[in-house]
Amino acid sequence: MTAQAELHLHVFAPALTGDDGRPLAAVEGMERALPGLRLAWRVSDAGRPVALRERAAWLAASATDGEFGMLCNGDESYPVTMDGRRESARSSPGGEPQLLVHANVPQDERVVAVAMDMLENVAEGVRAKWGTVAPGPLRLVIAAQVGPKLGNPDGPPLGLPMLKLAWNIRSPKVPRYLGWINYWSAAVAEAIGFPDPSRDAELLARARRTASGGWVVSLSEAPLDVDNPAHLEALKRAYARFPEIGGRSEA
């Protein structure tokens, strides 16, 4: 049986220091983007869904540890999951701890149609600095771009640039990589110089402003496929346009 294709959402936000409402905002943002979705089950140690009677209280309790546990939609035939992980200062850009909100969603027409909404809702809900939505194969390419490390001694694949390891990037305002759809807060957009009307017409055609002044920017209409030459060129152009991403402009 062929594995179901997935989209991966990754959003990077200021660290949790207690329950400030952001975990619930992230969950409810996903639900608003995908009508009918209800993330009201936790995932047990055995990987099975367990119904939550008081989701908000459960999220608030887990937020005291600087993260929140994995939630799911309770449907193992159409799994949607979300969790929040604490990334330590030592492993984060600029030496600042972060909250990483991560979600996996089936890559079907219904989800693809609302993927920008999904990223925007979650990112704005947790007051994120930046984030991405990317298909599974693109996530593997991103992992191979990051270095130097033993996993890619020959350098990045497909003519894409090398990206610095997270802890070697000087500022949390610098995105670590590009996805298919990208969220940049107002501060991040300013740091990378977006938008520049003279250079960003192509990106602005697939971009929109958020309520907080940030941007959601898609690199291609369909989910980005690096086996598609047009998609790969769009990704290369975006990296060339924003040399700050991945810490590449830093000495």
C-alpha cells in the first residue's frame, strides 16, 4: 500500500513560559482552517487516540513545561496531529529558546486548498516569527541542505544552497529554510527585505498580508515538488533573492 502523502507545518515562536493561551490558539487556528476538524484527542504512549474531556485545561497544564503534548483528530484513517515542542536556547538561533509548533496533515485537495489559511492561523495564533508548510519530500531535501554534518558530506542536493545549523544562525528573526508556503512576521519580513516591489512581483502574486502585518507567501500554486523543474527553479530563485535565509549572508 502506498503511504499517504503529507504536508508538514512548522512554526517557530517565542518560548512558552506558562499558559499564555497560545497553544489553544494554535489548535483552534487549525480547526478554523479545516472545517470539520476537531483536535480533541491526545496521543497515548502506545500511539493511540485518547479522548480529552477538558482540552483547554490539558493544554494549559502541559504548557507549564514550555510545550504541549500531541493532539490528534481521532481518525486513524485520516490522521491529523499537532504538538508544541520546546527548543532550547543552546540549539536555537540567537541563543533564544523557541516554541516549535508542528502539525502533520494529509496532502489532499481539501487540505491543499486551505494550506495558506492553516499556516496563517497557527502562526498568528502563537505570535510566530516564521514558519512553513512543506510536503514530505521537500522536508527531506531541507534536512539534506543543513550542514556541515555527516549526513551530507557531498553538500546539498539539486544545486540548492547549504543552510547553517540552527545554533549557528545569529538571530531568531532569520528563517532557517524555505518551504512551499512561508510565513514571515513583520519583523522577519523587514529583516530579509520583503517585499521589494521592484524584485518581488512574482512572489507578491502569491502572497497576502496578515492581520499582524506579517506575510504568507507561496512559492508555487501546487505543493512544491522538487522533481518538477519549474518548482525547483522557483525554490532556487527564492533562495537567491533572500541570502539571509539559512544564515547564508552572515560571516
